[in-house]
Amino acid sequence: MSLTTPNPPTTPPPATLASQAVKVMAILIAILSGTLGALLAFMITRHLGATPLVAIGSAGASFLGVSGTVKYIEEKFHLL
């Protein structure tokens, strides 16, 4: 008596789980999340008294960090 299934269910590979529209929307969500993070970082640093150049640098670093993190999470959910 065998303990394996005679016809194991076939699952599509992760690359075919997302259509082109879902991939585009996932990238747009990452970009918009990064933009929101950059705006918040800029506003907070300016409120705390930073110079405009420091605030822009902080916003740029926040944009890269937030959008990269969201993209990483989307890849783990097989959206990209």
C-alpha cells in the first residue's frame, strides 16, 4: 500500500500566478508607498528644524527604503 497520491495536484509556478496588470499595480503601490514615506520624512525633518538639504536627503533615503521594502514584500507574496 502506497502512501503517495496517485495524481498529485499540479500547482502553477509562481511566475504565472500574477498577470501583467497585477504586476503593474504592485509596482505602482510600491512607488506610491515610497512617495508617501518620503513626504512624511520631509515634513517631519522640516518640522524638527532640519535644513532643506538634509530634509531632501532624508526624504530620498526614506523613499528608497520604503519602496524597496514594499517591493520585497510583494515578491514574497508572488505579486511580481
